[in-house]
Amino acid sequence: MNKPLRPDQLGSLIPLNALSPRRLQTLRAQLIPRLLLADELLFDDETGAGSCYFLLTGALSMHGPDGKQWRMAAGSPESCHAFGPGPRLSQVRALEDCRVLTVDGAQLDRLLSWHQTHADLLLELSTAGELTDWLEALLDNPLFAKVPPENVRKMLGRLESIELPAGYVLLREGDAGDCCYFLKSGRAEVISGLGGVEQVVAELDVGACFGEEALLTECPRNATVTLLENAQVLRLARRDFIALLKAPVVAELDLAEANELIAKGAQWLDVRLLEEYQRGHALQALHMPLHLLRLKTRLLAQDRIYLCYCDSGKRSASAVFLLTQLGFTAYPLCDGLDGLSAEQHATLICEQGSGYLARSGGRTERSG
């Protein structure tokens, strides 16, 4: 059985050799060489774009859309570069038995963009003797794709480092929130259910951000976070969180902009309580209450845009921040339902309009 290539075996493959071992780990399942038999087609002009390829051994016959043909052999300067369907290549076929890597082009491009965006900062920290694994994990969080590198740099200068033992309760449900945290080492557990049945919402690993919901909504903490092992946490004050992280991530839309996206296939998410949703909600809106949102995101599609609303806009801002962390594309309705005119409110909210309720077991049902 073929095994994935190690980072040191990729040193001549451009641009894979620009990625750190941690970034390459993301591609691990794709770094297994594939055997291409003599005269076997690798791709043609009907294959479609999306993948890129690296020749490891053997030779390929390369065909351009203008009829030009040439031979590419493993070990040549040309073979060190990724290639795939496009303006220069319409067909590639094996001249002899070959070994080829096939990598998702879009994923590789995202990893390269991440590397180029944060390379200077990581190099600066590692040169100063700082271990950066936790920061790489943190920056892997999709929300940081929207945070300018300079904001990240400023944020690092404002973090307070705290060493805490296993079992320490870092946040308590119901308490006021004046900061958020990042997990530099160790693990933590998130439990929700103050005054009722407690439920484990999530387990947090190195690089996780938590406690931000209370800062976005200015409401009490909605979960309890307990350390599962000795940990080092980094504290960020509310004012710094709002200025450095929330502002670039939570881009608000007015109703006209939201309706344009709805017409193109976006989905309304009502993040209020069930009783509020049942009094009236947007047509076809999916009810995803903020306190259960993390649990119910398995019902959402990564390739769809979600538009969140609540009454004041605060809960929907928190929902967007959470969804962005989990890799979704989402926007809040500016100032929420309270910011709409009477005419706009009547147009958007229907007392008897159909919608969808998110249920347990990964399913939805019509709400009426």
C-alpha cells in the first residue's frame, strides 16, 4: 500500500515545497503517489479544471490546445512545477509507467495564500525563539482569513498569558463577559445548560478561540468552559477583541443587499429563541438558535451563503462570528429587525409563513 510522501520528499516540487510541515499535513491524504500506466490518459480537455499534478517518475506526452506536443521527463526542471488542464495543456498521456501526485488545486491555493499572508509573522516569532504551532493552529481558523495580518500582529502584543491546572473553570455560564481566550496548550470542554440538562457542546484543542459570544452580544456567558488538562491560555480584553477581530470579520448587510443574496440562493437563519421564531420569521428561514448553533451547523452547507437575523443585531453578529470560525460564509442583517422600517419589517417577517426547524439527528422539518 502506498504511503503519503514525507515533507522532505517534496523539496523539489513547486509550490508544495513552500508549505510548512503543518500545512502539508492538511494535504496528507492527497500526497500518495498514483501509478499511471504507459499510454494511460491523465487528463484531457473534457476533464475540467480543479486538480493539479506533479510528475515523480517516468515521462509524459504533453499536448497543447494549438496542437503542439512535447515530452516531459521526471527530474527535468519542467517536472518540478505543478501542471494541469488550462490554456497551455489540453491533454496529458503517459509515455511509460509513471508515478504522479494529484492535488486539489483550490485547496493548494488556499494553503499558499495562508502561507504568504502569515509567513513573515511566523518567521519573526520563530526567530525570537517562540514556538508557533499554537499560532499556526489559531490562524488556521477561517475567521482569520478576514483579519488583516497587521491586526493579528497587534493582537499578539495585547494577549495576557495564563497557566492554569486541569479542572479549572475558565468561564461560567451566566457570568458577564469582559474578555475572550485562545488556547495555547491543553484541551477544554464546553458545556451548556444552566439550570437544566447539561450538554457537552464542544471540545476545544490548541488554537481554539472561545468566550467571544458574550463580547459580541453583550449578554452573559452562554456556556461553561472547563480545562480537561493543564493548559496555557491567552486572554484578550473586550476592547481589543472588538477593534482587532470583530470589526473585519462581521460585515453587515442592509435588507436590500440581503435580498439580492437571497435571490441568488442564500439562506436566512433566524438565531432567536423558538418562541420568538414562532411569532413570526422570514419566509423559508431556518431556525438556528444561537445557543445551539455550534451543535446544529452539521445541517448547513459549506458552499451556501447564510444571512443571520435577530431583533437587535447582536445575536446575529455573534452567530456570524461563530459560523466564520467554522468555515461558513455568513453575514448579519444590519441592526437586526429593530433597524427595519415598518414597511420593511412587514415585507420580511411573516406570522404564518413557512420555515424550517433544525431538529436533533441531523434533520430539519417544516415549521408551518
